[in-house]
Amino acid sequence: MDHFNYRDGVLHAEDVSLADIAASVGTPAYVYSSATFERHFKVFDEALDGMPHLVCYAMKACSNLAVLKLLGDLGAGMDVVSEGEFRRALAAGVPGERIVFSGVGKTPAEMRFALEHGVRQFNVESAEELEVLSQVASGMGKTAPITLRVNPDVDAKTHAKIATGKSENKFGVPIADARQVYARAAALPGIEVVGVDVHIGSQLVDLQPFEDAFSIVADFVGQLRADGHAIRRLDLGGGLGIPYRRANEAPPLPFDYGALIKRTVGHLGCEVEVEPGRLIAGNAGVLIASVIYRKQGAGREFLILDAAMNDLIRPAMYDAWHDIVPVIEPAPGTESLPVDVVGPVCESGDTFAKGRALPPVGAGELVAFRSAGAYGAVMSSEYNSRLMVPEVLVKGDQFAVVRPRPTFDEMLARDTIPQWLD
Ligand code: LLP
């Protein structure tokens, strides 16, 4: 469920017309709904009611400070994968004790920063990382709480670029080797083993791979405890999918996912952490764009927008589907016609949809990409020297620009010409 609906014939974010936002901020622009963020966080949190838990929002999905502040104030923890993300969490007022640090390539500098700020735990992804973390932490006279991310070799049945739990993926320690790495962790100075971590992929629309992975983890915890490790925490990662095609997709609900967690690992008496990103942010955001031209091609029509692959890369990168709707509601009975929806960037990959049935929208009119809150603005770039896309947050009948569109002067001012070229 989200809070983007037609009212009086115009698509609104909560109580604000997207046409009004477009008139004030320009297009393209991302627009987020506070109420949807809040609802998704609470639904997830409630799904784990009855067991000690912390929902650590995977901020890689959408890391605007305003969004982090909103979620942090609701009690969310944060899953971060870089010092930059760690700094964002702190800047939004989330204390280190609610921040988990994931990622396969943490540098010593990042480890130091996290330890200085009282990180809740490191999700360690290799034996090599463990050795470095031990040196860094003991050099600082500190102890690093760790889980080891185990790779359970489970097929997440999602797009190959976002599956992470198979043995061929770069993530985690193969479960067959993990016991040995835990033994090493227990012997190393500056390391305290607190739990086990697993994350098998993103946009999972079936619970079975989760069930397989969590059951493997539950068995593994038994072995670790028999080996003498005090396992008290389980980080079960993120990955629950969302409906991108509203008309015909119904992925499992957080409630069912929560029930599955209780069924598979509830008996272990561990505190559970989850790291949802997409489920919290995805349907909390839309990307609004204007039609520049409706171009007649050879046997096809192109809708050329002022948004491009640099603003929303998911269709080009993962062949992802986003529902596209006109901001002005079509009259009942309006016929939809197939169009190729594209951006102005100079490559054919800059295509959002091919042969998409859309009601007639012409030059100057507005469209919205739905489900664009996750992995939208965060993956945007300035490719083709297009200005970074702005972000707007709505709450009730108010809206605020939470990241402005830079000016061309600001963009150019970041580059410098070396003296020898002057
Ligand atoms: N935890 C870890 C360790 C992760 O690597 C990820 C996502 C998450 C949690 C959050 O997963 P989620 O709940 O959002 O599925 N850019 C891609 C998705 C990349 C996901 C990377 N890792 C996309 O646009 O589909």
C-alpha cells in the first residue's frame, strides 16, 4: 500500500498534487511520501512482534538525510555499507549502537571510523577481513562485535545481478568453511563473536529461498553453540520483494516473512535483525517527468521524456519494470496505445519501456514512474552532463525539497583545469 492516488483527476502524493510539485520544482524529480515510509517501517517492525528485534533499514535503497531522520525517529536501525553511509546515519541522529556495517570491502579507515562511533556490529564477509579488523580494533584498544556473513548456497531466484547467496557470488563465507573462521574469530584479539549474518539477494518474490537459508542458519547456530560460541544475534539480511507491476504481482507480505522467521529461528532465543531496503523505500517514491516529444518512428511511437537512464537506471541495468502513469488522470474509457518510453541520453539503452500501453500523453504533459523510491535517486548520476535529479519529501499537505537540483554553475565548478592547460 502507498499514498500516491488520483484525487480530483490529478495524481497526488498524500495531500499534495504532483502537478503542483512539478510546477514548483521542475522535472525530473523524485517525490517521496512520509506516510508510506512510516507505514512500511511499522508493518515490518510489527511482523517481528514478540521476538527481540531491530529493523535496520538498508539505506543503500534511499539515503536522503530527511528519509533517514524520519525512519530513525521511528526507532529504525541502519544497515550501512560505507563510511559515507555511516556518516549519513549519524547525521540523521541514529546512534552507532543501532548501525550495522555490511559489505565485502571494508577498509581499515572505515573500520576505525565505525569503531570510534560505537558500531553495533560488523557483518564480516571473509577470513581476510577478520584478520584486518582484529588488527585495527586491538590497535585502538577496542573490541569489535562481529557476525560472520555465511553464504548458504541458496538460489534466491531473482535477477542475476542482485542474487548474492550462491557459492559463485562474491558475498560471505561459504557455509562449509564458516565453522573454521568462527574458531579463528574466537581466538583473535579485538574480536567478539555475537552472531551470524545471511543475505541471499534482493527482490525475492517467493519465501522458499528465505526458508531454505534461515533453516541452514538455524542448524549452523546449533553447531556453533556446540563449539562454544555465544551466539545471541542473527542478522537475516533484506531482500523481500515488492509489486512493481501492480496489475499482476502480489509478493509475500512482511507479516508472512515475519512468521517464517519466527518458525525457522524463533526457537534459538536470539535477537533478530533484518535489513529491508526496497520494501521500505520502493513504493514510497515516484519519479515525475515531462514529455518533451512524442516522436513518430518507423512503425512505432516514442515518448521522449526529460528523465533518463542517469535519473533511474533500473530498467537499463536490470530490465526492470516500473509502472508509468499520467499525472493527469485519463478520462474513463480512454484507449491505451503502445509506445516506447525513452530518455534523451545518447544510447539505445536509455529506454524505460518498449511497447508500453499508455493513455495518450503529449508534449508538455507529466508522467510518473511508480515504485521508484528504492534504488532510484541513489543510483542517479550526471551522465551526459545532466543535472542530478532533485528529491522532494511530502508529509500530509506539505512538501519540502530535501535535495535541490544543482545549478549548471555548481556542476561546472566541481571540475578544475590544471595550470599546464591554462
Ligand atoms: N542487506 C544487504 C547486505 C544487501 O546487500 C542489500 C541489498 C540489502 C540488505 C537490502 O536489500 P533489499 O531489501 O533492498 O532487497 N540496485 C538493485 C538492488 C541491489 C541490492 C543490493 N543489496 C536494484 O535496483 O534492484
